[in-house]
Amino acid sequence: MGVNNAANSGFLLWLFIPGLWTVLLLAWVAVGALLGNRPLLHAFALAVTLLGVVWCVLSIFWEGAATPACPGGVPSWWPSFIPVPGF
């Protein structure tokens, strides 16, 4: 707590939150357009898509907060055929 608590409020209010809403809305619309009128499959695919978006956001913005950095930037267990953004 202190004087600089609101230092990032402009970024959060004007860039990050609208950008996040846009990404989530596009994911929602894309899943709905691809799956049509099948509610159960639509709900499952939407949940998987949103979990993927959340995973991407956490992997980009939460660098090294919980675990130490990997030597090459990629964990040893990560499959080599899946590209890792930013590394």
C-alpha cells in the first residue's frame, strides 16, 4: 500500500481490460460460429477455449512469479513441435 498503487490504472482501464474483453468476445464468437446450434458441445468448446486464453494471458503476464525461469526459456518437458510464443 502506498502512493504508487494507481500507477498502472490508466493502462488497465484504457488498454488491458478492453483488449482482454475483445479477445474473449472474439473467442466466444469464433467458437459459436464454428459449432453452430449444439449447446453441450458449444459449452465444452467454449470452456476449453477460455481456459486456453487464460493460460496464454497468465504465461505472458506472470513471468517467473511462481517458478524460476527455465535455462532455455522452455521447460524440459515441453514438446518441441509446439511453438512457445516469446521464446
